[in-house]
Amino acid sequence: MDNKILVTGAAGFIGFNLSKHLLSEGIQVVGVDSINTAYDVKFKEFRLSKLNELNNFNFYNIDLSDHIHLNETLKNYKFDVIFHLAARAGVRQSFKDPLSYIKDNTVATVNIANFCKDKNIDRLILASTSSIYGDSGNKEMEENIDEKINPPSVYASTKLSGEVLANTILSDSDTKTIITRFFTVFGPYGRPDMSVLRFIHWIAEKKDVIIFGDGEQRRSFTYIDDVVNHLMLSKDLNDNQTLNVGNNQTESLNNIISMIESALGINANIINKERAFRDPDVVLPSLKKSKNILDWKPSTTIKNGIQITVDWYLKNRDYLKDCIYI
């Protein structure tokens, strides 16, 4: 078959947006996803229906922890680049079901790394997470692999394990491994278990807005188009790299809610509950490597990203209002 790009997690938030961008540039995409139940599958089905409307897209439902099914299904394809974005997401849920996170994050990544090695894939872009860093305080978190990292959750541990194992498996191969650590990505078609889309839904539907803690915890909210742009630049790198993908400005959850209130013209009814287990106060990335290596920096302000996401929500409200927001 002709060369194509493989996107795992194609029905997920980032995988969908990346696939859509690749297809818009005339690139042939093979998407795989297990459509797992980490959050409402209606979101994944909605995204997938949009991709299936486009040319040059082929989809396979594959559980990546099953290496036999993976290899058999894709044995006739030749890929130059694999974007491994598939994962079981969710920090709080990972403490309740650690085995599922090990299977979907660590084992699946091992299988993808072995697939890259066996097929002599040129580049693997591996999605990781800012969750591995924990609380950054006033310090910008750098990607230095010599600095000891103590991931504060089962989810973060499984993602970091995937990083380490992929690098080890591919260390004696010709595959370049580019690890991208995402910081609180938001935007249209986002995850319903993450704060921005939950808050928009709750405020628009005049439901109680639940905040775990006082709402002053700060995050590096990063708009999806900036993330896709970073991934597109990363696929052309010719050496192994680990790169943060985030925003160098943080916002508190309370400020995010204020922006959503302004965009919707509706006041939120906020209910504060006990702070989530091991929830960090501040997560702030260093973007020096992404700037120096890719000449990349985020270009969408958080306020503009919130407005675009609110407009998208309102346009798709009839469908989205029946989805489950965790």
C-alpha cells in the first residue's frame, strides 16, 4: 500500500483534531482506536463520524494491548510516521482501576514501540502528559531526563513508564522517538471529563458548577490548534527529543469560569467540594526546547480559545447536552 500516517487514538480529542488536519493537507491517514469507556463514548463516536466523512481516512477498532490483533490488522501497511496518541485518560479514575491504565497506556505503548521496530518506522511521535511532573510551584518544569520525576498518580506513572519503555525498546533501532508532553489541552471536540468543557456545559445548561477545592489551582491551558501545530512540526524531526507542549501563561479555574460566564452571558452557580487527591496547585511548563528546536510557541490566547470552544458547544448543543460530563 502507499505510504500513510498512522494515528492511534484517532477518535480521541487530540487524535481527532490531528487526523482532521492531516487529511486537510491531502495526507492519507489510518486511524485506530479501541473506543474505550474512560469517558462517554458518544464523544468518540461523534468525532469518528466527522472523520469518516473525509477522503483518505481508514479506521480500525483495535485494542492496542493485543499485539497479535495490532500486527495482523496493519501488516500490509507501510508507515513513515506513527502518532501514538491513544491512552486511557483521567487522573482520579486511575486510582480506582490501575490495571486498565497499565494495559491501555503502558502495554499498548510497548506494543506500538515493538511494531515500530519490526516495521522499521522512521518516526514515532509519542504523546505523554504534564501529569508526570506533579506540582511545579513557581518553577517551570523542564524535560531534563536526568532529573528524577515522581509521578503523583497511577495515570501519570503508566504514561511515564510508556516513555521509558519506548525509548529503551527503540534505542538500538533506526526509529526516531519524539515524546510530546501535553499540558491541559482544550478546545472544540474536547474531553468531557476535563474542566473547560465541563464548565461550559454546566453553565450553559444552568447546572451546578462543581470545583474540587477553592478554584485557585492554576493550569497551563493550551488550545488544541497550537497542539496540532506542534505535532505537525515534530513529525519532521530527525533525532530523539522530549518536548513540552503547553502555555507559558497559567490561569486559575476561577478565572476560566469567569471567561466562560462572559462568553455565555450566564452566571455560574459554583459549588466547592473537597480538593481532589494529589491535585497540584500549579503546573507550568518550560517551553525553551520547543522554541529552540521547532520555533514553536502557543499563539492562541486562553480567552480566545474559550470563546471559540463556547461557540462550538452552542453550535452542537443539541447533541452534546445528552452526553455525560464526568
